[in-house]
Amino acid sequence: MKTKTIKNVKIIKMATPEEISKVVSELFVNKIKAKKDAAFILATGSSPVGVYNNLIKDHQKNKTDWSKVTTFNLDEYVGLEPTHKQSYRKFMNEELFDKLNINKANTHVPNGLGNPEENAKTYEESIVKRENFDLCLLGVGINGHIAFNEPGTEFDGQTSVVPLTESTIQVNYEKYFDNIDEVPKTAISMGIGTILKNSQEIVMIAFGSSKQEAINKLIAGKETKDWPITALLKHNNVSIYTDCEI
Ligand code: GLP
């Protein structure tokens, strides 16, 4: 293990995604132990899957009680039914919620159907009303995006409908979709400002060499809209767990 601190961001390098998933899942379990009605901001993508598997195993083995926990997810594609196989609502149900005793009414994923602009506004209002999230889990895109806040996004932005870059569309097509035309071009994303203001603690996970450049930009310690990951330098309680070089 090696650590580095840049402003208030602690970067922890561990050898494998498995070790990282273990440590990060323990952070969540400890939050629930300390506060039954903890509130979390959660991410999708491949990075959190190991964490979610561990949380399910912990729930089965140690009976950690999720019945009072509230969750808000970071983002959702515009135009996909919640039952679509690539919708983030379906991902969260299958990878986590269905296997815990969480009250589904307390799990929130933006609604990408109907009037997305209106839905984004309502989502932002619900987050602000809940405020003080105990822990926010983030992944990072290869271009440094957080949630679906692509390069160029303002660091004080709120939840909104956002365009996806060609690179993100390409990455998500290669990883998840059968046909590039099926990949939505827009999404509802929690704003960077929303995340920074409403999270008491942020934990980011970044696995693999494709995330090295984003980690390097963070280590450089300079806030730049070209790399949304550097917005984390504005927060006072961030840990980044990675297997990249630091
Ligand atoms: C997607 C999600 C992000 C996620 C990122 C990285 O675009 N909207 O929230 O952090 O991709 O995904 P992965 O963990 O699969 O690399």
C-alpha cells in the first residue's frame, strides 16, 4: 500500500481491485453500523461491482440492516426504460438493491423518461432536501468524468440533462451495448456542485491503466474543467482508492 495526499484528497494505491473493494465495502458497512438511517450517493459502471458484491455477502452473513438506508444514484441515461438492460435503475436493482433488505422506495435513480429536464430539477430538489449524505461513491471515466459530468462542466453545476462525449459513447458501447446507435447521447447527471456540497465524505475507485491519466491530473493538484476529477480538490474529505501508479 502507498498513500499520497494532495490538498484534502487522500490517494491510496493498493495492489488489486479485490483488496480495494473489500476496504471500500467496509466503509459502507461501518457507516450503517454507526447510523441506521445513513444516506449514500451511489455509482454505476464496472468499478463498483466488487464493492456491491461484498455488501451483499456482508448482508447475508452479518445481517447488516439496510431497511432505513437511503440511496441516490449519480446518473441515468435519457430515454431508457427502467427495465432496459442497460438502464442504471436495472443495474442497481440487480447488482445491489434486490439482494439487500433495503426499502426500494428509499432508493433513487434519476428518471430518464418523460420530461428529463423537469425530472433533473426534481431530483436536485430531493437531494438538497436530504443533504448531508454520509458517503458518496464515485467511479471515474477515462476522460476524468464524474457521474456523467464530461470535460468542460462547471464545478458548481447542479443536476441536469447533459450530453455525452463521443469518447464516453464509444467506451459505453464497447463495454455494454450491442450497437453504437443504441447508446443514448444524453443522460441526467447529478451536478459536480451537487456532489461536492451534499457529501460529507467522498470515496472514489479507479481501476486499470485506462484511469492512469485521470489520476495523474488529480495528482498534479490543479483544478481544471478539462478534467472533472480535479473538482475533488475542492472537497475536504476525499479518498481515492486505485491500483494505478501514484
Ligand atoms: C460511466 C458512469 C460513471 C462511471 C464511469 C466509469 O460513464 N456514468 O458514473 O464512473 O462510467 O465506469 P467504469 O467503472 O465502468 O470504468
